[in-house]
Amino acid sequence: MTSDKDIRDQRDRFLGFAFAGADLMLEVDSDGTIVFAAGAARGLTGATDGKLTGKNVSEIFAPRDRGLIGSLRASAKPGLRFGPVLVNLNEEQTNLRKAMLSGVAMPDKPGTVYLTIAKGALSQVSDAKSERATSESALLDKETFAEAAMEMMAASDTLGQKLAMTFVDLPDTKNFKGKIGSERWASFKDNISTMLRTYAADGRTAAALDDGRFGLVHGENITPDAIQKNIEAMSRDIDPEKKGVTATAKAVDLSDDTLSERELARAVMYTINQFEKQGSAFNILNLEGGFENFLAQNAQKISDFKQIINQSRFDLKFQPIINMKDGSVAYYEALVRFADGKSPYDAIVFCEDVGLSPELDLAICGKVINYLVFNAPNKQVKISVNLSGVSVQNERFVEKLRNKLEPHLKSDIPKRMIFEITESSQINDLDKVNSFVRALQDDGFKVSLDDFGAGSASFQYLHKIHVDSVKIDGQYIMNILTSQRDQAMISNLVRMCSDLKVGVVAERVETKEHVDLLKKMGVEMGQGYYFAKPLDAPTYQAKAI
């Protein structure tokens, strides 16, 4: 006969297992000993359910994460779920390196925690990010935190969690560090790092933004007040005088319904960077006033710009690229212009900073395709479109671009549409970009590399990315009449491109003298005000060169 205790035990285990839809559930007592295990134990830990029972739970995790596991268990509140947290498993026991850990403490079993382990989708999202924090106390830097925060916020729907972002500041860092000494300070920082990773929604998305300043993305059950009090308590413990240091912590309002959580995370980091550029040193007190106002403005700017992109509320101008042998038009470059007079350069930089470049690039591509199909003055018109280096490394962008191009691959569009990859300094994966370029070329499109310069990186790009042409950065063209160095660089570049059968375009061609010298150097095509400013339509009238 089943006792009331057995029924309660079964109920508790069922609840602990069911709340996360996990692959493995563990019941862990106050000493950290596994007293019950059920599920895919062998696949996740290398041991059967029976062999897990009696082990210390920390043994199934990688050594660098054992402190984190202990902190999560110790901080578990009865009846409140924590996680999912991305954790590293013990590689000596299983081939599976990463998994998602969640937990809950039951009110009627003090010290007992139910842990669930699952092979969740977030492990794929967070893989690269987790590699950046290789010790149990390591925190991300500001740049990596921006990326990681966006990934976490974007994944929040999958997690079924409402996430928040909190910033922490220790205003008296310098004096406190001097007071307790470097050894105690290092220990204090490690304690803060472990605690912040414990509170972070995935166990990783916490950062050291500056000396004594931190940020983290966490679940809504974690409050800034709790973070602040814990840090202050740790500071008193490490301080020989037991006085400690005052901390401040404040959550950023991420309640804007017009933006995705990923975009809001980007808006926060963009605002921090802009706030500092304007000479306003970012600290927690800023969050009470100017910073939050600035954040609201930037969130609104992102929302407004998304509408501009989604509704294609921009125009195209067309600047001709001229064959300098005979003065004929080789093709036109499509340049975006915004109806409200917004600077194209500032708008494009803003898009890059807030992660909207892929959306803008897709919208421009769509507009150019429609123009070529329905509005071009004749079937001989060819138009180039700029693609950001960020966009061409984005798999979703590549897929969406492919979907836009697919219906036109059997038409003359591949012969009339050229792609220019801009912002090549943003390219990190040359092989991925080359695969993208090759796929376009296989479909009949020509691809050019824009802003080509004298640096070694440019030559590495040319070696690894098999483009049809390069466009020499205008800063070199502007100086060729007076700079022997720039003349020599361009001459050598032209010879190399000729050997590789790669075309060369010179931009910012402003005078007849530029044209004559470039032709003598062997440059085939030119673009600039000497020929024409951007036109309302691709209707340039050829003239003698």
C-alpha cells in the first residue's frame, strides 16, 4: 500500500520533472547528493539512473561550472524556479558538452532541490558566447555582452521567460581596492562574477563593463535590490573592518512593445556607447535621468527606422560607373535617400550600430529588383546594390535574399543586377562570405568588393573572396595627382587584379586629370562627380572622355 509520504514524493518528483520538459530529472539533498534520478541519464551523464544515485551532483558537470552549480542550489528559493542556465557537462563522462539546467526547491523539503537537464535550443544560440567565459568566474566584456544580451533576449520566447537587464555600479571601487589590497580585491571580484553568473538567465550573460561596473540579463524573479544587497554583504565579508562598500543596482526598462527584446538589448548597448561618446560617463545614477530618456529616444528611433524599412519609405538615386575607354555606362550604383532629408551616411551607420543593416539591405534589394522589372528605361540598364559585410555573414539574411532572387533566376535579372560588398572590415568569416559570393556567381550575378584599400587585410580579402571586381577606396584616388605613394599602390593593385582577372573601379573621380592618370595606370572604370552626381533615374548621357 502506498503511504501519504510516497504519494507526496511521487508528486514532487513529477512536478520537478514536468516543469521543464526535461531529458533528465535529479533530486538533490542539502549535501548535494543525488537521491533520485529519472530520464536519459546515460546519454547526458554517461551513467545509468541507478549509478547516479549516491553521487555528488557536481560530478556530472565540468569543473569550471561546479561553483556555479553550488551557488544556484544555495540561492534556490522554495517554490521559485531558476534557469534555464547553459552549463558545461563533465566531458570525461559524456560526449555531450553542453546542456540546459533548470531547478526548483520544494517548500515542504528544506534543502532539497529538483534539477532538470535538457538538450535545449538555447545551447545552440549560446555556444559561441559560452566559449568566451572559460573559468567559473569569468565575465564577458562590453562588446561581447552586447551580442550575448541580444541572443538571450531573442531567445526569451523559446525559454518561456520574461527577461530583464540590470546594471551594477560600485562607485568607490578605487578606494575600496586600495583598502583591502589586491589579493582580497581579486577574491571579491571572483565572488561577484560567480554571483552574477548565478543570477544570469543562462548562467553566462553577465559582463564587466568597466572597473567596478557590471551588467547582466536575468529572469524577472531576480531583483536589483537582491543583487545590490548580496554584493554589499560580500564586500563586508572581505573587508577586515567589516564596513564593505556601497553598491547601486538598477534594471533598465525594457517594456517597449514596438521592439523585439533583441532590438531593445541592442538599443541599450547602443545608448551606453553614444552616452559615453557625448562625454556623459555612464553610471547607475544616469539611469535615473538622462540615460533612460536617451534610451527611450533611441528605442523610438529604432522603431521609426524599422517602419521606414518595412514600408520602403526611401528613394533610390543612381550614380553611373563609366567605362573610361569609351565613356559608356558600365552600370549604375543604387544609392539610398530618405524622404525626411536624413543623412544617408548617418542613417546607414545607425542601422549598422543597432543591427538593422540586413533588413535595410533586403529592402533596397527588393526595390532594385522591382525597378529593373517594372520601371527601368530599357533592358540594358544594370544596377549594383550595396550589401553590408555584416549582412552577408548573417544566415537569415542570406536565406531571405535567396528567396527574393529565386523567382527571377531564369530572367535577365542576374545579368542586370550586381552586388557590392561594403564595410569589409566587418567581415570575420572569409570562407562563409566566399561561399555566399560563389552561390551568387553560380546564379549569374557579378559581385564586387567595395572600399578596397592598401592594407594587408584588403589583399587577404581578395585572396580569399573570389569577386569579379574591386572598387578602390576614394581616399586613394583623391590623392593620386600629388602622392607618388598612392600612385604606386594603385598601379601595383591594377597589375595584381589584371593577373587575377578581377576588374577595377575607381571612385571619387573628380577631374579630367584624374581620368587621364587612372587610364594610364590601367584602371578600367570610374565613378565620381566628373562624370555625374547621383541621378533620379539611370539615364546618363554618355560623353567623350
